[in-house]
Amino acid sequence: MKESFRKLSGNISSLAGSTWAFMLAILGILAWAISGPYFHFSNTWLITVATLTDVIIFLMVFSLQHTQIRDSKAIQLKLNELIVADKQASNAFIGLESLTDDELAELDEEFKNLLGKLDAKPVLHKLHKKIREEKTTRYGLHRAGHLVGNLIESISGDK
């Protein structure tokens, strides 16, 4: 039963996040809006639509939550594997997801203090400067109207 639910949840998650699902939702809204005058916007019409959407949402929450928990667990296991494989990494970080919120906040504070002592700010400053320079360069190329030509020249080395 667990395997069937896992497969069903995975399929539902894939479908729910697709372009087709979005288009189907738009069509559903249009059908709802168009059918309103036909049913004279009656209470029965409203209750039917509300009940249908509530049931769909109720089932989707459980399905998507199952998929999210499964994906999070897989990511945690992959990170644990990387920690174990790296000789310099601290094995104390395996299983952090099981800590309480207060314990995680305390650990976060310790890292902030550690980063303050390492003085990591100049590195970030250099990174931000590089990002600003890149944005300025790209904006200038775009404004010149030769963005594609300049990019091709810079790649090919032709001028």
C-alpha cells in the first residue's frame, strides 16, 4: 500500500505542477464563470463548486505533503553521505533535521558568531561588486542594441 501511495503521490505532484494542470485550472475557472448565469448564480451552484474544489484541495495537500517529505528526506540523506565522505566535515551535523527549533536557532547563532570572527565580509563585498559590474556590462550591451552581436563576438573572439 505504501508503494502504491508513493507512486500515486509522485504522479499527482508531477501532474499538479505541469502547464497542463494550470491550463485545466484556468479552463475550470472560465467554465465556472460562464455557467454562473445559466444557473442564476444559485446557492446550489456555489456550494457544488466550493465542495468540489475543497475536496480536490484536501486530497492534494496530503499528496503533495507526502512527496515533499520524501524529497526532503532524500536530500538529507544525500547531504549526510557528503558529510560522511568528506574527512574534514564534522559528523556532528548528520541528523540536524531532528533538532528542536530552539536547538537549531542556537546552532545558527553559533555559526553567525563564527562567521563574524572569520571576517567573511570582504569576500561578499568583492562578489557583490562583481555582480554589479556584470549587470552594468549587460545593461550597457542591451542599451547599445547589439547584445547578440556583442555576445557572439565575445564568444568567438571575432571583432
